[in-house]
Amino acid sequence: MMYLNYPKTFNIVDVSKEITILNDIKMLGYSLPKYEQLKLMQIVTNDLSYVDIEELDIIKGEISDISRE
């Protein structure tokens, strides 16, 4: 008998495309630190949807710390 395992969550966001968009904006020479921070948080949240909320909060804190430097 064959079993199928389905993920607990489904996300239609294309993480690779979102990273490309973020890089394209940087390559155009725009400096949008708040946008970059929020976009990075969105990418991480979508990519790591399976991670515990506590661990995700730690990662988001690291992103915030990097943005302040």
C-alpha cells in the first residue's frame, strides 16, 4: 500500500521569484531598507512555514538586527 504525505500548509508564494525581485530592486540602485527588511521577513516566513513560531521569531529578530547595522 502506498501513502501520500501532504504538507500541513500550502503557500502559493514563489520564494525564488520574491528573492529575484528583492535583488532586482537592489541592482537598480535603490536603497529601501524598510522595504528590504519587510520583503526578507516575508520570504523567510513563507519559506519556513513549517518552523515553530518561537524559532521564526528568533530569525525575524536576526533580520531586524542586521537591518539596524
